[in-house]
Amino acid sequence: MLPIILSILLLIALVYSVIVMLQKRKKAGVTGIKSILTPICLNLIAITNLLAYWFDFLGIFSWAITIGLLILGAYFTKYLHKVEK
């Protein structure tokens, strides 16, 4: 029962994070694909691990995808929009 509840909470958090991310980008007037690559990679990490858990595919392949997406997400942080106060 607990894994089902945690999976549902993760899906709700993912949908909420995508909505908030898109609203903030629209409010700041940020356009382009390069500045959204970091959030895409981080959301794909959560989706990859959730799918690996659901389909019992935990192993070196899912770990490799997770580490690769984490490295890509860190690399693309240089394209994030800097907020000036």
C-alpha cells in the first residue's frame, strides 16, 4: 500500500513542478530550449526511477541513465536565466 501512495505523491509532485516551472518561465519572459534542459533532465530522473521501480527494472541500466541525466542537468545549468534583483 505504501509504494502505491508514494508513487501517486511523486506523480502529483512531478505535474505540479512542471506547471510551476512553465509559469515562472512565462512570467520571467524566458524563451528557448537551452534554459529548460536542466529541469527536463531532473524531471526525467524522477520518471526513470519511478518506471524502473514499477517494472522491477532496478539495476545498472537505470543507475546509468540516472547518472547520465544528472551530469547533463548539471552541465546545462550554465544556460539558466539569472535572476537580477
